[in-house]
Amino acid sequence: MAFYGLFLIYALGDKDGFLFIDQVNLIVHEAGHLLFGWLGRTLGLWGGTLLELIAPAALAVYFAVHRQTTAAAFAVFFFFENFLYIAVYMADARAQQLPLVTVRDPEMGGHDWFLIFAQLGLLQYDRSIAAAVKAAGWLGMLGTVGWFVFRALPGANAANNDQRRDYNR
């Protein structure tokens, strides 16, 4: 719980939109372009963001299936943390001031969210969409921590055990 509290305080105080965990998110993002690029240009473009979300979601499902609650909560928390990172990139679509990193041909590259929003006719809404994605990330992280705290409360495990017993009858 202390980790989550400290991380949330750290993220809240962040001014540049790039948290230490985003070094990992960047690697996963770029790997997503390569992986999904095999499935066509459009999926290659979306692939960075897709893999950023698929990786922690798949881990969360794996840990939940194996009843590893602490690990599942961690994966869900970082699923939603990715929203903060994605929102920074979205908000930069028109300005294109962020330094870009690519593992593909730089001549073929470009700002993912500029291209995505332009194709969808949503470029003028980049900051509004980014604000909603960022809010969803914060709500998801706080909700995950709230759920984790609830599970740690005395009596929460007894209620869960009662529900499991009733289900198994």
C-alpha cells in the first residue's frame, strides 16, 4: 500500500509527463509497432498503444486466474498508469513538440497520435481526448488502490470466503 501511495504522490507531482516507469512503457510501445506492423500499416500505427495496454491487461488476467491478487492489482494499476503516458502523447498531436523515438525507418515514422487523430478527423480534439484519457487513468489507478485497500480490511476476506463457499455448494 505504501508503494502505491508513494507512486501516486510522485505521479501527482510530475511536471513533464514522463514518469520513471515510462522508460519501460516506451520499450513496450515501440515493440508494439514492430509486432503489429506485420498485420498492416494501420495496426502497425496503433500497435504501440495497443501493446502498452495489452501487456499489463494480459498479466492481470493471468494473475487473476491464478488467484495472485497482489500481482493482479499491480498489473491493473500499471494498465491504468499507461493512460497517463498515452495522454501526454495524445495531447502533443498538433504541437508535435515531444521528442520521438522509433525502431522503424525514421522517414516512414511520424507522430502516432497526429496520424491517428488526423485519419479519424479528431485532430482538433487532441487535448480534450487526452484529458479524458488522463482522467480515466487516474480513476483507474485510484480505483485499483481502493479495491486493494478494501480487500486488506478486516472482514473483507471473511466475506469473500463466505461467497466462495456459497458458490461451491
